[in-house]
Amino acid sequence: EQDGEVKLLYLNPTTSSRFNPYMPTLIRGLGLRLVGGKGGLDAASTAAMKEAGCVYLSFPGGGCTLFTNAIRDVVSVAWKDLIVHYRLVKLRVEGLGPGTVAIDAHGNSLYDGLQATATERLPEIMRGLNAAREAS
């Protein structure tokens, strides 16, 4: 903060799952239409997103420069009693990305699909690893 005005130095995604306990309340209570981060959200958050018509954008780590360049204005800042990186900041952005709609407004989650595929393939992968270990 400088002279009561927030100046953002950078915008970078963070791991969303640590916010799982709070996201359903935030999504419903604030009527959020878009949230984003890395790693997705849990089933309770996905259900809240479906109710609110909200989507989750998955942003790749390391894209800080691209994301920061999209910031046009700080619209508002809430929870000023918290340290800066936990404040709720509403931004006006243009050309924010790259991002992938990883959870859509119908509750479809790429993360759930990937987890199911990984779980399904795990026995085959383990057989292959065991065979390789036994052969060496």
C-alpha cells in the first residue's frame, strides 16, 4: 500500500486446495462467477460452483509476467486487516491467461477425470514397475 492505494507488483496463481474449507462459502456468498489457481478444488467447492454458475480457471505456475501484464486496475480491496497476499482483491484485467477451464459451471472437473484415469491405470503401472524390478 502506498498513500492508501494498493499497487500490485505481480499476479501469480497459488495452490487452490488450501482454500477448500472456505471456497463454498465465498463462491455462494459473493456470487463468484470465476475463480482460479493451481491444482483445482474439492467436491464441495465444485458443487458450490455449479450452484453459482462459476468456473475454475487453472493457471500454469511460472506465468507471473503474463498474468501481471493483464492487470489494468485495482477495483477494490477487502480484508485489509490480513497480510497482503490473503486480502481479497478485485481486479480489472484484459487478456488474462493462459488458463484452462478445469472445472466448468456444470460441475465437470478435469481434475476428477485425471484422478479417475490415474487410479484406473495404477495396477498396470505397478505391474510394469514390478516386472522391471524383477528383471534387473
